[in-house]
Amino acid sequence: METKRKALGKGLEQLFSNERIDFDNFENSIVENAKESDIKEINLADIKSNPYQPRKTFDEASLQELADSIKEHGIVQPIIVKKNIKGYYIVAGERRTKAARLAGLDTIPAIVRDFNDQEMMEIALIENIQRENLNPIEEAEGYLNIIKSTNMTQEEVSKKFGKSRSYITNLIGLLKLPDSVQTYVKEGKLSMGHARALSKIEDENEIKKLANKAISEGLSVREIEGLQSKVMAPKKSSTNNNTYTLYENIMREKIGTKVKISKNKIEIPFDSEKDLERILEIINITFEE
């Protein structure tokens, strides 16, 4: 693996370490270190999207602008692809490939390099985060896929992608929202701030109700946070219940999942073994083998 990475260039050594990387430097490194014979004209019909591409939708107007530029100036920088049984997968250059098709081209210049599944997943997410703004749900799904398929912790993921660990935790928490509300976020009808406030509510019906209210009345994030606090306020006014609710909210904010405190007991549910490891990591519980 060490020899393979060195052969692929310094950019890859940086990409697949746990340090934060700059995608432009990574791609430029591959292009600059490529020999003229490494750049091939590949039929667009033989090229498929990266199967781990987190972006599900592309701005049509932006693609058309790029297509018009390609018609006038051609492809300025080759895309990077990986060979597969039936053709090639895009590693970097999804928008260029789509725009080239719109421009009516039959082929596109490409550099062929070898990557494993984890690397393909990380490259696609890094490119989209640093070059194109993913919507919060797409970004959350990208992080979650990496966490599920690797041994990386949230701390390692946060460092690699230049985010705080709380940002990663809160973002992944959005995936527990009802599908209809996630769709609002994808469509830009609700911001990440709105979605984060709604994700703290346990009752799905209340979430949907407040989401629709936010859209129809144009409510700000602060207004939704105020309504969210009222929804989550304890029905009983005893001091103990008020205190528990405060602690539950603080812990939920910290670990990104609902917490129940009652009768001298703390309950923290988890979805899977990986989710349990995530929670233990956040509260600094480790095991020595």
C-alpha cells in the first residue's frame, strides 16, 4: 500500500492520512505529475458516476454555463477516473463530465488511477464539500457512510474534513428527521439551523407541524428554536422535572441523541454498535485491548 500511494503522488499521501487536506492541491498534484501518455481520451458513454457520490442533484443552470464554456474553450483540466469491469468510474470531475455531455462531446480527457472503495468515498465527499456546497442532508449522509464503512472515529472524520466534532454529530443528527422534513432541507426550504432545532424534538408530528409552519410563515431559526423549547418544555412544573429536562437537553446537544433521565437513572438509546462506539467516544470512554 505504501509503495502504491507513493507511485500515485504526494497528493494521495496527504489525502489518505488523517490530516486535513485541500482537494485542489490533491487533484493538481495528480495532474501535474501525470505524463502526457497518462492522459487519454475516453468515451463519455463508458464513464459512470462515482457510486459513492454524495451529491444527488446538480444545478442545471450552472451545468449549462460550464457546457457553454467547454464548447468555446474545451476541457481545461482532465478528469480523474478509475477503471472498472465495464468502463470507468469518475473519481474527480463529475460536473465537467456532465457538462461535456451537455456540450455534445463524445470523449473527454482523463487520467486513470486506482483507488479502493473507501478512497473513492472520501474523495467524492471532500471534492463536494470544498468545491460545491452540498445540502446538509447530502453532507450528513456522506459522513455517516464513511463512519459506517471504516474504523474512523468522529474525531478523525472531523479533523480530516476540517470540521468540529460537534458539527459532525449535529449534522448526522439531521438524518433522524422525518423523510418529508429532510426533503425540505434538500430543497432549501429549511436551513440547517432550522433543521438542527427541529432534530431536538422527539415527536415526529410536532416536527412536521413546526417545519410546515416555518415554511408557510417564513419563521427565522430563532423563532423555531423558541417554539421548539415550548414543545419540549416539561408538562409538570416540579423542580426535579425541570432540572432533568435541562440535563437531558444538555446531554442531547453533547452526544447527538435523545437522553431520558428519571428515577436516578440515565437512559441513552443507540441504533447500532457503531452508534454506541460513537457515544462512548464523545463521553471519553475507551477500552484497552
